[in-house]
Amino acid sequence: MPDTPATQISATRITAADVVKVARLARLDLTDEEIGRTTSQLASMLDHFADIDALDLDGVEPMTQPYPLANVFREDVIVDGLDRDEVLAEAPDAAEGRFRVPPIIGAPE
């Protein structure tokens, strides 16, 4: 089995201290139960990655999708848009040729 980062991590196992450190860096406040569950789940994932690393994939061509995709292109067609004055006339509040909306950042509550 090749010595890859996934197998190296799996061999040393992830610890609750690792989870606590990453949770702190991510500013997550985990309970003891969540730390235990997360440690177990991450260890299982790393074991699965190690299983994948152990596969002989030398003859397998890399792919990005499980089935072939093709882009479908269409011609760009220029069409008339809506009349600005007509649209703004229907707006609840408009000013200087634009929609007027309430502020969302720094607005007094």
C-alpha cells in the first residue's frame, strides 16, 4: 500500500484533541458528545480514504463526471428589454432613475 497523506493520517488516527483544535479554529463550540461523534466520523472517513488509496488504479483514466457531458450552446439573440420609465413607474419607490430600497447594512433598528 502506498504511503499517502490519507494513509499516514489514518495510521495515526484522529484524536479528540485534533477535533477540538479544528473546532476552535473554525470557531465552533462543540459539546463533549459532538466531539466524540465527530472524532469517530472523521476517523471512519479517513479509513475509507485509505481504502481508496489502496486500490490499484493505474489503468483507470481520471474523470470529472460519471457520464459524458456536452455543453449546449445557443445563438445570442438581442431582444428589446423593458422600458425603464414604465418599470420604474410600477415600483413602490423610485428615485433618480433607480429603484429605491431600504438600507440593510447599518440601518437603525
